[in-house]
Amino acid sequence: MGIWSAFLTSLGIIKRKVNILLVGLDNAGKSTIINGLKLNAAAPTEIVPTVGFSVETFSTQHRLTFTVFDMSGQGKYRDLWEYYFPDVEAIVFVIDASDKARACVARDELETMLENKVLRMRKIPILFFANKMDIDGGMTPSECSGALGLEEIKDRNWTICATNGLTGQGVSNGFDWLAEELKS
């Protein structure tokens, strides 16, 4: 960011642009969450699984414009995540709280991600969404945290929020936290 852009951003005249990586297993609700953040978005009747990645942009009241790289969670595309690590300022990791059987797979993917050389050097914040809180019998955010081993992450700031991607419940709380992390 140039001096002029930094000055205009500090005055609130323009919004700071922030790149975010959105990851998680397939069917966790990543695209549903992002679709709910777009202005004037109609309620989705059916979300098609992301193939590769998609890019969405939205603004917040925190003088930030988020460019979100919504990555496919299908196994054959998860290797693509690491190519975005150098260019993002935060990561949003979505876990399907109703899918207890695949929580260990989500943990493996998180551990692989955190072991990446680029991310070990860059202490960017991670926002975890425990999604699908509307489904009975699902894990609580605390149980998701335990399943993912989040208590072991001590080298960077992180938080976990209970969300419902269909209604948007909890999503803004998570992005409020992320905005505060990125402003500091």
C-alpha cells in the first residue's frame, strides 16, 4: 500500500483491502457462508460444490474490504490451499459441526496446513467457524475446538464461533473479531 493510499485509508476515505483464505472440508458450508455476506444476495436454494476455488469480495463496517478465496474442500483440491498462503492476511477454517465422523480428517488437514513452511513463518490469525449449529446432535464449538486440537495452537491468534451459514447467525461476530485482529 502506497503512502497516499495509507493516508486515505487512515482517514476512512477508502477501505483497506484484505485477502482472506476460506478453507475446510467439502460440504462444511464455506460457500454458503460467503454467499450470505454478499449484499443483495438472494437466499440460495442449492449451493453447488466449489471446484478449485472462487473469489468473492465484500465490505464491512470496519473500513475493510475482504477479498475471499473460497477454496474447494474436496480431497483432490486441498493441495491448492498452500499456493495462497503467501498472499493472504488471515484464514477462515470452516468445520461442519454436524459431521463428527470427519472431524479427524478436518484436524489432519488443519495440522498439515499449520506445518506449512510459509504459515509457520507468517503468524496470521485464524478464524474457525463451527458451522451447521442448527442441526441437532452436532458438536458444540468447544467440542469442535477439542476435535481440531485448537488448544495446541499457541503461535498465532485464533477464535472459534458457532455459526449457521444458512441464516448467517454468528458469521458477523466472527468477521468482527477478524477485523479487529487485522486492524492491530
